[in-house]
Amino acid sequence: MRYEAVNAMLLNEFLKEHRKVEEQANALREQATRIGSQERKAQTLEATVAKLQSALKEQAAAIQKVSAQMKAGEATLRVASVSP
């Protein structure tokens, strides 16, 4: 076996592995970009959920207030209708 042939084979193997490493590095960069985008979307969604929870609490409080007012109004109507 000649040394030139061995050198050529080794160079070929090195170049194949180098291409694989470059492809993997590119894939990692793409994944990092996607992860960053997904993290930003998650933050936006978390903020939206927090706003919706706050609005829901406000609505529940308003419903409770109106319900209490209606009960008070019904009690007043009963007293008025019972009184001669």
C-alpha cells in the first residue's frame, strides 16, 4: 500500500466528518433560533393569560356585586309587598 493512497483516504474521511460536523452545527443554530422564537411566543402567551385571568377576576367581582344588588332588591320588594 502506498502512503499517497493512505493520505488520500484519510483526507476523504476527514472531509466527510467535517461536512457532518458543519451540518450538525447548522442544525444546532436553527434549533437555537426556533427555541428563541418559541420562548418569545411563550412569554407573550403567558402575558395574555395573566391579562385574561385579571379580566376574569374583575368580571366575577362585577357579577357578584350585581347578584348581591339583585338579592337586596328582591328583599326590598318582599318587604314592600308584605307591608300593608
